Amino acid sequence: MNQPPEKPSVRQVAWRSRFAACLLTAGFLGGCDNGSDLSGQLLLEGQPIRGELVFELLDEKNELAGPSISVYADESGRFQTLLPEAGEASQVRIVIRATPVSADGVPSSFDSQGLPEKVVTLVRALPINLPLIFALTR
């Protein structure tokens, strides 16, 4: 008699998801061992906001030292991604595009007719302390 498979626990699902993301990242970026887990929240005028964050590794000459990583903040402003191994990088450029959501629920920067509410570019030395909280004003 066949029994249905046992449902995995939340912890098992989280571990499997992280492992799969690591494998995918390792295949795409060339490694996951020494990468940095980045997480935080994006706020505009103290309120959570959706948005896109682009992380670019830079060397000491401010030249790109690896691939760019894009991550999207959800409706609570929260984001999480894995920054690849730093290698020659000594800093990271962070481009933030804060995006209000329209009445139909579509973030404006994802709509071809809308523009982000706010665009900010920062450069920070590595390693980065967590969590990252970007509190933007208009």
C-alpha cells in the first residue's frame, strides 16, 4: 500500500531553498563558500516600500570586480540575496530604486510608463554589517 510522502518541515524547506539557491549561485557566479548573505529593509519616509537594489562589487580603482546582483524588496520593504565572494573587491556600490505601488498593485518602476520614486547610489566598504536598513526621504 502506497502512503503519501511526508510533508517537509518549515526548517527543511528553508534549508533546501537556501541550498538550491547556493547551488544556482555557485554555478552562475563561480562559488558560494565565501559569499556574503545580505538582507535588510527599504523604507521611504519611514514606510516600507517596494524597490530594486543592485549590488556591484568594486575594486580599489572603483572598477567592477564581479557580477552585479539585483534583488527586489517586497511589499514590507524586505530583501535578501547572496553577494558573491569578494575576490579583488574592496567595496560595493548599491543602487536603490524605491518604487511606490500604483492603485492596480503594479510597482511603478516595473511599469513602462512609471518612474521610481527615488533613486540613490551609495558606495560602502566591505565587509558590510547586517541588517542593511535604507531609510530614504523624498
